[in-house]
Amino acid sequence: MLSQLRLQNFRSYQDKTFTFGPNINLIIGPNASGKTNLLEAIFFICQGRSYRAVDSEIIKFNNEALRLAGINERDEKKEIKIYKNKKILIEKEKEIKNTKDYFFNPVVLFEPDQLTLLADRPEKRRDYLDDLIETTKDDYRIIRKKYNRTLNQRNALLKNKKINKNQIFPWDFKLSELSSLIINERINLTETINKYLKDIYKNISGKETDIEIKYLTSWPKENYASNFLNELEKTIQDDILRGYTSIGPHREDFLINLNQKKTKSIASRGEIRTIILALKLIEAEIVKINYRQKPIILLDDVFGELDQERQTNLINSLTSYQIFITLASFDNLFKNSKHKHTTIFTVPD
């Protein structure tokens, strides 16, 4: 939980300190007032990075540096300083060299761009799964990098039209080994999501719905590596003509079925938003189990296209978390929330 945050020269904020409540924190203000900037700062102090921009872009205009200083419920302190060409992460008055070593609190973020997940390119859905796995598996980032590096090496060889099978086989073998590790984690994650998805979707929508995430893999995870290796050998000539590897984890996808039909075909905008929010609540559960610590929930412009019942159900599904919600104006639904306390911030004040 984040108790206090000071922002100095962070985007629209010159020098502002916020003291947050343990339950609902409402950030209220018109468009372009700094609501999302505050969410970004909360994410930044917790994770050591932005979800919106590179470091140099978040320094307030006409300033050389910014500073964020946060305190959690255990009175632990962390600090971030960003200069135009340098980032300094500080914990217990000691500098941390790598962002990956910096961690204050897990965070689950909803922001409007995520609503395109189910309709966007397959790459975005693969990244969604892989990014979530990285938050729960320490070595998955390394596996993912090794796979991409091996894939790039194979693709570079394929562009040489005179390549032969003996030259490319070592890369095929390595790629198949790594692919099995990736597919195993992706399928395990989708199986975990399915354990929660139907009930959580019902909790938000108030309706009994048949909903399922389905990973579209070429082969079962148990024998993926051997099947993939065999197929790479079969398709080598076609891949040489294309100049790239046409099969594998980097080409796979997932879909979500609603009442046994593809959401892209039948789902309304409200249903799409409900699905994405259900995935976010599942993400919160997965993160909580992995870190043995509740994540902070950041909800940016979350209520559009949700009726009053779904809005209330969403808030009541998050009673055990510290949550931050951006709004244009105060809504009466928070008066009926099961949360014990609501803290309100008006920006700019």
C-alpha cells in the first residue's frame, strides 16, 4: 500500500504531496487536469518505470530533472530522480543500478488503450500473456529474450537463399527447446485464467455467462518441441522464400469466447470492457498469490460503457485492495460502496 507520494517536476506537477487512504482513492478533475499523470507517478514509484513514456519525456517542461518520493504503510521509503540522460533509483539511501532490481509494490493497471486487446493484432495478445507471466516467473524474461534472439538468428540465415539444412538445424533445435518452455507457461496461464474467469465476469456483470479464454496453439504442450522441430524441417524451403520463420510461439494467438462465440463477433462495448476488467481482477489475484502481497489497483477512466450495476459490482469486487480511480466528477455509487473509506483528491486544486 502507498501511503504518501511527493511529485516534483513530474509532468504537470511542480511540487505536490499526496497522502493516500487505504481503500478507495478518487482522483477527480476535468480532462487534461493531471489525473492520469498522478496514476503514472504512482505506477512509477512502485515499479521504477513509466507505462506511458520514456523517462526524459515526463520531466516538467523547462526543467532539468524530476523527483518522486514515496512512503508505504510500513514507513519504508523509496525515491526516484530522473535527469534528461540519467535515472537514479534510491532505496534506504542507497542507489539501485537496474530498474529490474527496484520494487516498491505490485501494481495492476487498467487504462483505456487496453480495451483494444481482443480486437488488436495477435502480437498484442501474445505480449499480454508474456508480460503477465514475467511478473510471476523470474526466469521467463530470460527465456523470452533467448527465444527472440534465436528467432532473429534463424531469420537472418533464411534471408541467405543458399542456406542449407545443416547450417540451420542448430537454430531449429534451440528454437524448439525454448518454444516448449514458452508454450508451457502460456497454456498454464490461460488454464489459471479460466479457473477464475466465469465467476469474476459474473461478479461484475451480474449475469451467468459462458466465457472462456482459449489459447490457439499448433500442438499440445506435452510434445510441442518435437512437433515444432519436425515442422521447421518440413517448412524450410517455404521459410527461405519468405525470409522469416512462419510458425512457432511468435505466430500464435488466443481468443475469448462469450457464450461459445468469438467476442469480436458478438460482444458489445460494455461486454468488452467487462471482459478486460475481469482479466484485470484475475491479474490482481495472480499477482497477490505470487508476491504474497496485494497489488495496488489503478483504474483510469474505467466506468465508460458500464451501467450502474456493473460499476457498483466492480467496486465491490475490489474491497480488499487499495485502489485509485480517475473521474471527471464525484459519483454517488461510492456512497453505496462496501469499502470502509473513500479519499477524494481534486486536480488541479
